[in-house]
Amino acid sequence: MPILRGQSHPSAKLTDEQVLTIRKLWAMGHRNIRVIARNNKVSPANVIKIVKMQTWQHLNEFWSGSI
């Protein structure tokens, strides 16, 4: 049985595209975590984990920024 990651997981609230957009916004200097979270209908803690590479790690090759 394959491991379901990212948007293919049944409980995923974000798509790969949304995660990449969050990381791009962060890389461009947008630091209002609450606004990013509200726009994507997730918690601020989830956004922090995304930009710190604690979640959605399978999208590593597209992300070279750091927090």
C-alpha cells in the first residue's frame, strides 16, 4: 500500500499548489502568518510548519528558502 502524501492524503486541507504559494509568499518577505493562514483556511501553526519544512517535506525540491 503506497504512502499517501500531500494533497493525495484524504485529510489534506491544502493542495501542493497552495503550499508552494505559501512558501513563495514567505520567501518574498510576506510575514503576516495570520493572513496567510486565513486565506488558506488553515491555522497559523500549520503555516509556520510549512515554511519551516516540518510538513509537506516531499515538496523539498521546489523550496530553497529558510525561516
